[in-house]
Amino acid sequence: MNFEGVSKERIQKELQGAKEENLDLGRSRVLGSMCTVPHPIAVEAHMGFIDSNLGNPGLCRGTGRLEREVLRMVGGLVNLEDPSGHFLSGATEANITAMFMARSRGKRKVIYPVSAHFSVEKAVKLMELEPVRIGLDDGYRMDLGELEDAVDDGTAIIFSVAGTTELGAVDPVDRIVSIANGIPVHVDAAFGGFVLPFLDQEQVRKRAGVWDFRNEGVTSMAADPHKMGLSTIPGGCLLYRDLEGFAHLGVDSPYLTTPVSYTLSGTRASGAVAGAYAVMRYLGREGYGSIVRRCMENTSRLKEGLVRLSMEPIIDPLMNILAVHHPEPERVKGALEMEGWYISTVREPSGLRFVIMPHVTSEAIDELIDVMERAL
């Protein structure tokens, strides 16, 4: 640290330089990220609560009320009328917390598909759990036959995904719950939680079944407002069917305004809570529905263009994630980066991955298809 302070103008210049090193999502050329440009009303609300610590709720009663309202609104999207839970930093914290809850009941075996988010591996290492990784079926969803063979009395929790990070696949949660037969089932809907409720529900039912809290065996769920919810970073929700699970998490916090703390993080930012509340109230179901429809239209537009270039989808996209087969994905990705476009790749099977977020326009899709033709 410098001994004397420097001018505000110099600091602003330094910060602007750092900002310019980041990729600008608003340019529509970033199709590898599950985050997007937050809605302006979310940004404004976030800044209004920048000095509030939700980890000390007795001093931030207003933010605590907003947290409960956000959980209630998200619960309405995933068919849980009166959810318990917390607003956290994102699905990584939510997933780890859900597994910690299960571990606290004295069992150590965790069953999850190979398509699960890497936060599950973090939880396994952190708590020295017994991991059981389940393969995928032809639709890249959790293989139910392997699951049936793996479940036993020592199973603490079964982890499922509603919108896998690489492909956007949705595990057959309703059938997983049936196999679980009372074992807690967690659903990682970090991405899907703000997409699936706004799709054609008949199509969702045909392709994914019942994936949310309509299944009585679903005990917890992660959903991220900072992804398709268009809120500010970091912001994720952990929804729990009842309060029972949180009793295992509580630790004394005598120097705070509440006697017990239930979250992994002590200090919790209030800004993203206010941001999520503001944008969800502002957009409503109708506004989110319009945004998701536009994303799906652009997904179809990109799919058709890539098929014309002889690249077939790995799965027919249910959500605004499109992955196509390609034998040399890193080469294509590198060629696109030379042109100023940023996508990601799929490991197994080998392919290219595109996330068509709200900042991606139809004009950008058409330009990308032309660039892809040159890159190929």
C-alpha cells in the first residue's frame, strides 16, 4: 500500500483500465457465460443496500424482509408455497449447504450424476463424504438403472440437476424421487430455476417430467437470480421444504443481534437481495416469460445456422444452452477468440457450447454464424 493517498482521478483511471480488461457482456459476443448484464433496476437497488450486512439481521430488518420475499417469489416459480431457506452467494454455496445438512444427519454417502456442477466435488472434499458418481443415459441425464443399484440405507442425499452446466439437460427428478424412497433429494436448478417455469409447460413435462417441489421427495433446491434472473452478482437462493434441516446447521452467534447463525457465510451482502427483489417485482412472470422466449428464439436461430454448417446438436436444447458435436472444439474456440467471440467447449462428448443469454441479440447470432463458417 502506498504511504500517501493518490487522487480520485488516478484511481478512476486505474479502475477503468481494469474494467476494460474484462469482457463486455453487452457486446453480445460472449456466449460461454451463464451470467448476463443485470437489469438496471437491479443495479440501482443493489447500490442502495451496499452498506448492509444481512448476516446481522437484527440491524438489517428491512433486508431480512426482502430476503423472505425473494424466497417466496422463487418458491412460487418452483411450486413451493412457503419455503424455508436463505439468499446466498450462489448455487455453489447452496449446494454445499444442502450436502452439509444431509451430512449432519450422520450419513456420508452422496449420490450424484457425472454431469453435476463441480461444487459437489468441493463439498465431497470439504466434508470427506463418500462419493458415488452415476453415469448418464442416452439423453445425458442421470442413469436410473445405476441409481437403483447405488441407493442404500447409508445414502445421505441424492443430488440431481435441472439444467446441467454443459448441456442444459434436466435429470428425471420425479423418477429419482421414486427410487430415493424417502432419501433427501436436492435439485440444482441454478440455471433452470429461472428458465423452466417460463417455457411451454407441456413440452417441459414431456421432455423433463416434474422437476420441482411438486415431487414430495424433493427436500431442497438451488436457484440463482444472478443468472437468468437478471439480478446482480453474487446472488443465489437455497430453498428448503421445511425448517428441520437448518437445526443441524445452527451455531451460537452471541455477539450478533440473533443468537444462532445458520449460513456458511457470516457476513452476507444485502445488495444482491435488493437487486433480486427489485428485478423480480419489476419484470413479473410476464416480463421473464418474454425474455426467455426471446432467448429460445435465438437458440433456435443459432441451432439452424450451425446445422447448415453440418454441426449437429448433442441434445435438442430444452433451454437456452446449445451444444453441438465437433472433433476439435478447442481449435474452433481459439479461432473464434481471434475474431473477438467467446464460447466454451464440452468435454464428453467433444463439442462446442453456446449459452444464449439475454444480452445475445439475433443480429449477433447471424454474425456469429458467418464467423463460424470462416473458423471452420
